[in-house]
Amino acid sequence: MQIARTVSDIRSEVAHYRAAGESVGLVTTMGALHEGHMALIAAARAAHDRVVATIFVNPTQFGEAADLEAYPRTEARDIAMLEEAGADAVLIPEASEIYPEGDETIVETTRLADMHHGRTRPGHFRGVTTVVARLFNIVGPDAAYFGEKDYQQIAVIRRMARDLHFPLEVRGVPTVRAEDGLALSSRNARLSPEDRAAAPVLKRALDAGRAVALPGTRIEDIAQTIRETVAEEPRARLEGLDLVDPMTFLPATGPFETPVGIMISARFGRGDDAVLLIDQMEIAP
Ligand code: PAF
């Protein structure tokens, strides 16, 4: 596997693939890789001649410096995992490579970025679209792969790719879960053992919501069931619960008659060490 640290190195690597007529799949990550990322690599591997990954803890998508600081960095292990999974190349740039001196350009979806998770993390999705647009331009893949756990993130990236005419496909890969249902996330490593044991409440709450969601059930009743399930776990502090139209991301209301995307987020732990986890489920009547 080629390890590139600069834009020009990864570009010349990809140029070799293109010269040989090969297709390229891209998996962007912030490192601290786990089986969820490996599922993205596997999906790209299955569809393309070449797989390029990126590892970059993107500073512009973190609101709090403490959160950026605390983000796990496990480069040697990540490289070994990517190699094992069959990636052909990885870009591991310094921030100055992605955000050159004097940088002043941002990419933003003006409506989607301010809704739901964007409300509680102002500027987060602007940071995501800004870095992903740059990574798309740097690598120039045929398709890019993202985990469905980050439900709103994929929607934002899809919208950006469509609006800016990026010549690539944005593909979602189903969430990978631990045996107890917890969605795999790099943040899980920061949970105390007690919070790790409590965290599967998010999946239980989504399952409970799905269980009561019969055609015609009031959306508010589905939401209430989810809230009550989270409330049964004293270590979880519900931060966001949004039931939305999967196409527009506008709030779903009235009776359950068309598909609904459920996005949930909760904090585990206290103070600066509190870990924000998210999960999602799409349900259809
Ligand atoms: O999902 C992530 O890990 C990040 O938001 C991404 C897409 C790599 C952008 O930094």
C-alpha cells in the first residue's frame, strides 16, 4: 500500500491507476479505524480496481478544541488495518496540505447543514463539506463510500456533490454494530466501561420506535416511545431526536404513512469527558 503525505504524491499515484484504465473508489476517514471503516473499504474493493483511503482528523468540523484534541489518533494501527483490508493507497496529510496558507474558501449546504445535528454542532457540516470537497478534488474518485450511521452527513455530502457537479457517485454502506447493537464509532473507545455498557440504549430506543410504528401511528407517539426508552438508562442524556422525511430532512409530522428517518444523539459521561454518540434508522410503513 502506498502511503502519501502530500496532495501531489496521491495525485501521481492515482494518475498511474488512471493511465492503466483503472477505476478508483475513495474512503475518507479520520482514522481510529474499526470494522465500520473496513466495511467501507470492502464495499469499495468490491466495486473498483483501486481503493484509496484518507486519514485526516479535520479540524474545521470540530466545534470544541477539547473534542479535536481528544479525538483518538492511531496511525500505525490504521495503516496496518487498511493494508490488511486491501486498500491500494492512503493519503495522510498535515492540515497545512489540505488548508494551504491563506486559505479562505468554504463549501456549505445552506439549508441541510443547519438542521438537526447541525443545530447542536454549529459549523460542523460546513467543515465536513469543505474537507470532503477538497478530498474529492484531490483524489478524483469514481465513487466515494460513507457509513449510513452518519445519516445527515451522507445527505449533506450527496447534496453538495450533486449541486457542485462532482463527477462521482456518493454511496452509503450500512452501519456495522457490536453484538449488543451499539453502532461502531471511533468515539466508542472514549466511553468508560459503565457508559459502554449503557450505550446500546440508542439502538434499543430505535428498535422500540420501530416496533410501535404501525401504518397510521402518530409520529409524535413513535418519538415519545424512543424518548421513554432512552430515559430508562440513567447514564444517557438525550441530546437530539429528529424524525424526518428522508428526502427533504424536514420534520416528519402527522400519521406514519411514508418512510421516516430517525436520528438520535445522546451524551454519555460528564463534563469535558462526555462522549456524544449518534445513531439512526430508516423506517417505512
Ligand atoms: O465521517 C467522517 O469520518 C468525517 O466526517 C469525514 C467524512 C472523513 C470528513 O472529515
